Amino acid sequence: MSEAILQLRDIGKTYVTGEFNVEVLKALSFDIFKGEYIALMGPSGSGKSTLMNILGCLDTPTVGSYVLNGLNVSSANDEELAEIRNKEIGFVFQTFNLLAKYSALENVGLPLIYAGKEKSERDERAKQVLERVGLADRWKHKPNELSGGQRQRVAIARALVNGPAILLADEPTGNLDSTTSLEILDLFDELHRAGNTIIMVTHEEDVAERAEKTIRMVDGQIVG
């Protein structure tokens, strides 16, 4: 097995609401290795969204240690978290989160703007990843000129453009019909075979079966 790209040790998250402390995550510890494909499952309120926010450097744990690609994320400040997010993590959302006025090429190139890349380099790299997800002939199209499946492919290309350490996908087929969902899941299979590390949140067993391993959560704890 290759090196652990993501290490969690005794991660806890507590929110303070008025006089009450709400413990959402309780002493989570696990490793994810380079090239693994993981499904994250759990009922509503299980803490999987909070865990995803921590894995995606959108939030920090109250206690515990999180090391991503050799970086101790748990003690990073907001500015450092933003830099780590842009460099190390590719996000794929259920609602695509594309900018309506931008072409597919421009949407995919956005993370490269934050990385300080020149326009020529951004466009070249964006075209490469659009070709990789099967949209080489759609790079001039805006989101409203694309189907739901094509929009999700643009979103996946945007997630890949910086060569991130991990792909975090949150219910990526949630807004798609069954045929298009299968096409997107096939694409994730291809990305996994190409060596990408993928963590996918899903509530659907048939989607989770695509992954190598499933992490199941209940009441802020891993149960299997």
C-alpha cells in the first residue's frame, strides 16, 4: 500500500450554541491512502457533512490532528486553509456550482487564477482536463447550453485542474437522472483507475458499491 495521504487522529468537533455544547464528531481516527476510492455514508445528522467540511479544509476540528499530504491542517489559520484548499483539494458538488456567465473553459480555469497562473497556461490546462472528461468540443459553451451531465463533467474538470491530492465529491449524482448518473460514476471509476484519490459522500448503496471501501457514520462516530 502506498503512503497515507490523509491521516485523522482523535478528531472531535463541538459547536457551542448558547449554553449548550453539541458534540458532532467524536474521536474519529482513520487513514486514507493515495489512490483509494472511499464512500462516506450515514443518515442525516450522523456528522458526515461536518467531517467533509473538515476533510475539505472548510472547517477545523475542535480537538485532534488532521494531516493532509504532509501538512498539519488542524492548526492552520483561515488564510492557510484557503491556500491548502486550492492546491490540495478538488470539490465536486451536487449542484455543480458553475458561474453562469462563464464558458466551460473559464469555469474550469478559475482555480488556476487563485494559483496565480497566466491566462495562456490556464486555458491550455483547462482544455486538457475538459478533454479528459469528454468535453473537448464544449469548452466555449456556457452552463445553460449544457446538459446536467455535461455540467457535472465541467465541475469535475474544474476539481481536477490543479492536480489535487484528493477529490471530494458530495452527492455528485444527486441532481442527475439514472442514465446520466451512471455515466458520471463511470467517469469517477476512470479517474480512480488513473490514480486519483476519491472520497464520495452518498446515501445510495449502489453508488457506494463503486468505491473500494465504505466508511459508515452514526451519531458522530464511525461504525464500520
